[in-house]
Amino acid sequence: MTAHDTIERPAPSAAAGVTEHFDVLIVGAGISGVGGAYHLTKQCPGARFVVLDALESFGGTWITHKYPGIRSDSDLHTFGYRFKPWVGKPIATADEILKYMGEVIAENDLAPHIRYRHQILSARWSSETNEWTIEARQGDTGEIARFTANFLWMCQGYYRHSQGYTPDWPDMAAYKGRIVHPQTWPEDLDYKGKQVLVIGSGATTATVVPAIAAECAHVTVLQRSPTYFIPGRNAIELAETLRQLQVDESWIHEIVRRQILFNQDAFTKRCIEDPETVTKELLGAVRAYLGPDYDIGTHFTPKYRPWRQRIAFIPDGDLFKGIASGKASMVTDEIERFTEKGVLLKSGKELEADIIVTATGFNLSPLGDIDFTIDGKPLNFSDSVTYRGLMFTGVPNMAWVFGYFRASWTLRSDLVADFVCSLLNHMKKKGAHKVEVALRPEERDLPRLDWLDQENFNPGYMLRGMHLLPKRLDRPEWQHSQDYWTEKDEIPKTNFDDSAFVYT
């Protein structure tokens, strides 16, 4: 039985030519969309809603990414939903995560609300009707399905699922081997006994390399600059102890979540206040696997302080064990150009490979490649200003889920769900049909800043796509702070009668 065998009674497709109406339309049946559907059933009972997803099933990232060893890069005690205990190892495989999500759908009878193979093409807002009109192409028939909705809840993520990011290096066409991006890993790729070159050093590389190294002749990791890693046991001692004491799993879930979040908060503050000490600790943990003679300075010492980019957790040190065994190796250099046999580095060295894996990130797609119009005018998302990273000036009746970098994505999707449900209930109580966030008069002339403070966090994929994202102000409510430990208190206290909310 697969994870998806737990799901029955998928929602039927609309009849040809029929426009269906819903109170809420959720875009995406990944971790955020399934969570949003659950919260609607609990916090807005009676609300008519539908979830549309372009894929053949639920899961989002966890079904589009099929590269070897795919696993979470944050713990499932916090990446899992707050309402359903996670009982496995903290770092989980894609199959384990899908099984967990399938149980959420089955246990809460969410399947009738979800329409798969519905690729949304356009979303048009009309202030005359105070409704969104959504058109989606049905993957099985190619027909266009139409929906109207009072509120649009964007849960599709923020990158393009169909194609990953690969830089345009010189002479790539000259290479005679196979070039693969992990996001579109081919099922027929045979890497057994092959020389494999993996370009990149983020969480994907840290996952792929241990998964394939044993079967390859050798795996070489080529990085332009080093990344921080945290090796450790794929277990939570507190959870193991509480289970030995036969504590109820719901209690364990809450207690362990609180411990993890407390520790993450303390670690984040230390990275900012005492980065040199944290760096020594992180590098010391790597050195414990690779030995005193390994060149940690070249290959594992970044130029930036910890947590200015995401830190990948290495369960049981598997990446470093592969390097220590000789099955994998690190090269820190830049690519001059591709050759027939591999890549020529700027140092003059040539790395030969049968297969090149470009673990070089993804393409930002904030609105899921959907054609948005507001009262007939195309939406330029980057012209808007964000309210807490979840609503946007000039975009009525819409909320957007963008998770955390330094904490689990799902922590924020749960907070956004609380916000959306509270807002919908507030609108119902007021008899309002439209809500829009707007800058207060004293804020309209304040400088508009990039979505992210690059001094705080600056991953490459965000810098490449910054021009696509809304602006922020130097005010707490007009930015996505990336600080769960502040937002968990502030977002639930949102005053929906504040002048930042304009109702009709």
C-alpha cells in the first residue's frame, strides 16, 4: 500500500461549461494547502471551499522531487502539523511525509474538497461582484474548468515545479555526458559504477550524495563557496525518553515541538550575537567526522556568518561519512567552461564525469505562473507592499503562504491559516464582502525596501528573484520578519479593525 492508497472519494470535476462557486479557493494541495483545508473545516465550519492542484495527487514538493534519498531538511516534529503528532524519526523521507499527509486527509475527510490535475491558468478579481474568477485546465481532458470564489488562498509555494534553476555555463553543449537537475530527476538514470559530478553544496547535494555514493564509482561535489552543515543523530532523545515512559503521543508532540523551537530560537540568537563561537562549534562537528588533517578551511568554512543562508542538517553525518570513506570528495572552485568530458575549472583543473548533477537551486515563481488581473489590469506583484508577508496592497481577498527559512515551513502555514480563518469570520460578522490591506496615510511616503534584508538572509534563489517579490516597509506589520518566535505571538493578536484593513 502506498501513501496515496489511504485517500478515497476525490472531488468530482465540474461539468463542462458550468462555473462552480466557493467561499474559499485554495491553490495547491501540498503541506500548506492540506493544512489550510483542515483549518477551514475546524475554524470556519460550513464554509464551502475547494482545493485545486495541477498534480495527480497531494504532496507538492514531495511528489515532484524524485531524486535519490529525498528527505526533509527540517525536523518533522515542527514540519508536521501542530494538530497531528509525528511519531517517526525527525528527518523523514518523502514517502513518510506523504503517508502522514495522506492520514491527515483521510482522518479529516478532506478528499471530497480536493481537485487534482487542475492547472490554474488565470485569476481575475472583479470589484463589481467582489469575486475571483479562476480558470483551470484539467489535465485528463484538457478542458477548461471555471470557478468563482470570494477568497483566494495561495498555498502553491514559491518556486516553479516544472523546471529547476541551472546556470548557463559556457560550452555546456560540448559536454558528451548527461546533465541532470535534481528537480526533474529522470527515472532511467543509471549512475551505478559511474563518475558523478554534483554541482552545488546546499541541502539537495547533502541528500543526493549520500544516497548515490555507495553505488557510484565516485561522486565529486563541486562548490563555488562552502556551506554550513549541522551533523547529528536522526533522533530526538526527549521523544525517545517520553515514549519509554509511555506518555501520550499528543503530549510528546507538543513537548518536543516546544523544546525544538526553544533550542532553535537560542541558536539563532547565538548566530547573530556570537557568530565566531557558533562557527567553531559547527566546524568542530564536521572535523569530528573528517579528521584533523582534512582541509576544513577550504571546503567547509563559509565567508558569511551562520544562518545568513539556510543550514542543512546532516542526519547521522551521512555526507561526511561518504567523504571520509573515499566514495565522495569536495572541490571548491569555479567553472571556467564545460568540456566534452566534464568541466574545466578556473584553477585549470578538469573534472571528468559521466553524469553531471546541477543541484543549483530553483526558479522563483511567487504566484505560481498564474495570470492575475485586478479589475481588468494585470497584477504587477512587485509593485505591492506586503502585510506581514501574507496579504498585499492592491490585491483584495487574497492570502499567501510563505514559510520560514530558519524554522519549519509548516509553522507559518499554521499561523497563516489561523489568520485567514479569523479574517473570514470577522468579515462574516461585519457583513463585509471585500477586504484589502492599505498603507496608512503616514506610511505612504516611507521608503519601499526589498522583500528581504540581505544582511539578515541572502540565499541565491531569493536574490535572483527579488525583483518578482513585493516590497516591505521598515515597520513590523509591513514585512515578513522570518521570526517565528515573534510572529507566533503577534499574528494571533491581529486587530482586524485596524485602519490597515479596508472593508467593503
